[in-house]
Amino acid sequence: MEYLEKLYLSIEPLFEKEWFPYLKTFLIVVLIISVYQTVKRLPKLAMYPILFAGSIILLMTWVYNRNEPALISPLIDFLSYWFPSKLV
């Protein structure tokens, strides 16, 4: 744990650099591609429940935190009546 705290403190100045959001986006895209290729190798009986569960978790996070992309805001507005939300 101490190692992670030192690592975080050492890279914290990078958060304010103008290129850091691009690096973060690139790393997220690489992670998504890696996870997709790993899941793609699984049998369909295992792949679909994993993708379904991941989609539900992402959707519920968007509903709770209201940090969804602007494109799907109407859907999240519709679902926010039935699911809990941090913003009341």
C-alpha cells in the first residue's frame, strides 16, 4: 500500500499537464481493446453474461452519478425515476 501511495504522489504533478487527458484516454482505449479480445476468446455462454453484467454496471454507475455521455442523457433521465441517484 505504501508503494502505491508513493507512486500516486510521484505522478500527481502530471494530472495538471495539458496532454494528460489524451494519455488517459489512450490507456483506457488500450484497456478496452485488451478486455474485448480476452472476452472474445471465451465461449459464447460465458461471454454474453460477462458483457451483460459489465453493461449493467456501467449503466447503473451513470444513473447513480449522472456522469453519462450527453448522447444518452434522455435514456438516463428516463431510468433515473426507478433507480437510486446521488443527486436528489
